[in-house]
Amino acid sequence: MVSNHLILGAILLAKSNDALNEQIKSNLTPEQLQDLKDFYVERLVDNMDTKDLVAYVTDDMSDYVNKLSPVEFFEEGYNYWEDYFDEIVEDFKGGQSVNDLN
């Protein structure tokens, strides 16, 4: 059971965040806030080593493809592998030869 203190704390935090959001919006234009976000991302990426960048992109791409429907994923895969798509799918199917969607 969630205590009343936790619920009250969550409500106060939400109100506090709302107030802080409004304060930030009153101190920065949307363009300035976007520029600050862009600068943050630029600096964050600049300070990553290759291993960190590869891990981040791999996680991001995995999330992306996992959200695709099977048809969308097949379209992405076909566009990437083109002529080799059927062979690759066949390999993952364990050598079965029928792969087309017709």
C-alpha cells in the first residue's frame, strides 16, 4: 500500500515541476531552450567515446525496430539488404526457401 506521504510528495513534486517549467519558459524563448538542448546533445555526443556511441546507437536502433510492425520491419530490411534480403531471411528460417509475402 502506498503511503499518504509518498502520494503527497508526488503531488508536490508535480506542482513544483509545473512551476519550474513555467519559470524556465518565462526566462527562455522556445528558440533559446531548443538551442540549449541542441548544445547539450552536441557536448554529450562530443564527450562520448566510440564504444559509448556504438552502444547508444545500438540501443536506439533496437528500440526503433522493435516498435515496427512485421511489415514495416520487412520494408526496412528489404530496403537495407535489397537483393540479399530473401537469402538472409532464409538463413534465419533455417534454410526454408519460401520467403515472399505474396
